[in-house]
Amino acid sequence: MQMKNLFTKQKMMRTVLLSLVPVTLAAVFLFGWRVIPLMLVAIVAACVSEYLVMRTIQKEKTKISEAALVSAVLFTLTLPPDTPFWVAVIGIVFGIVFGKTVFGGFGRNIFNPALVGRCFIYIAFPAQMTMLWPQPFTALPGGFAAWMPLATDAVSSVTPLIALGKGLETPALIDMLLGFVSGSLGETSAILIALCGVYLVYRKVASWQIMVSTVVSAFLLSAVLFYTGVSTADPVFTVLSGGLMFGAVFMATDPISAPKLKPVQWVYGVLIGLFTVIIRIFGLFTEGMMFAILIANALTPLMELKHKQYTDKAKKKTAEVAA
């Protein structure tokens, strides 16, 4: 099969890939060139696994969706900088196979494949996914002149959420805005992620309703819990830390697993924001965004069904009154 006939062309997915270029370059600057081969390995694994499974289903009609490329890039950007290559391969293959192809391929999955893969390796390989966080480079040329930061006990660090949980000093907000904090490859720079979100909304690829409702609901609930003394995480820290911004912009807005109806999008985003804060504060897991999105993904078909039933009933009642 010729390369040009191997992929199903999807303009929307190429737009998302373009929006991820600045985040990927920032990841290289912060954590070194290892980001690129890690991403390439994930892309190859995603494409091969999707092709093999879909070929079993569709035989000679098989093409790889460009969404598989997006899933692989997003998945890579959610990983810790020193994630072993083999763990990345296992994660993205699991995500593509069990988060996408088992539902019938592109357009049929209810869960975000990148998060399905990330969730699996987060639970299956906790030592590789949660234990060691290298400090990012903060000055030019940064990671553009290095393979990756040294991850020894002397220079290893913790993420802002882990620091808060252990009662350690948390990073300055300016560092969290710019990305000069330890964390997963693509989640650290809140301001860059926000700019990419503006681009996606401008290109009409992502729902601003989901982004806004996710961030605002998380901010408001964390504010209530902070000012009532339940939590030590202030609302600004909550929004800027962990994968909340990255998840709100790139993961929650996935055009396949996210709701299509505008009213449901608001509810969906609110649920993600609330679940994220609740899991972070009351759960065993430091980061709640991944689980919150997957829970909301599972509820989306039901929410859309109920909304449709409600609107159909309202239209019927209106028609009866008019008659």
C-alpha cells in the first residue's frame, strides 16, 4: 500500500496536530530531545496497532485514521520525561486497541484513546509513572542542547501537586504559567496551553464551552474548599497545576468522545472540573484530571440521550399547545 493511501485524511486532526507543535517544542526545551524519539515510537506503535486490528475487521479496506497520530502525540505529552520506551509502547497500544478499535474504529469510541492508554500504564506501572520527576531546563539553550535532564536523586524533583500533598514549598505561579516546573512533558506551561486552546477555538476544532466550564467549575469548587479550610490548594494553583489545563484544552474537547450538543457540553465540562478537584483532594491519586475525563466520557451517551428525550418531549408539548 502506498503511503498516501495509508491514512484517512482528516483536516480537523491535522489542525490539532498543528496546535500541538508549540507544546512539543516547549517539551523539548524543558526536558530535552528524548521527547521526539519517544513520540515517534508512540506514533509507530499507534499506527501499527490500529492497522492490524482494523485490517482484521475491514480486510482490504483498511486505512489508518489521522486521529491515531493525534492520540499518539497527546499520549506522549502526558508522560513523565523519563518514561521507558517500552512502557510508552504498551500504553499507546492498549489505548488504541481497547479505547478505540474494539468499539469499531474511528468515530465509534466513547473514551479518549490517549487517556485510556495513559490510565492503564499509570495503574500498571506506578514506579515508572509517578516516582521520579526530573527538573526542567530553565535557561537557553535548555533541552535543545541535551538529551534529557539528569534524573538522579540530587536533581530530581516533585510535581507541584506532590509538593503540596507533602507539605513542601510549591513553585511560584509565574513558573507554573511558563512551565518551569516538574511534570509530564506537555502539561507544565499553562499559558502556552491556553494560547493553543484559543487557536483551536478560532479554527472551530474544539469547544470553548467545554474548556471554560471545566476550568471555571474546578476553580469555583477549589475556592470553596480552600476558603472553608478543607483544602490547602488555592483555586489559582488548582487550575495551573497538574494536567488540568492540558486536559481541558486537548483531552476533554476530543471531537469523538466529547458531547456534540452545546447544553450537554456545559454539563460535561462542569463534571470534569468537579470530579478533578474531588479526586485530587479526597482520593488516593494525586492527579484527578485523567480519571475525571474518562468518567465524563462514560456518562456522555446517557447525557445526550436524556437531553434529546427532554427536547423531543418539549417540542411535542409545544406542538400540542399550538394545535
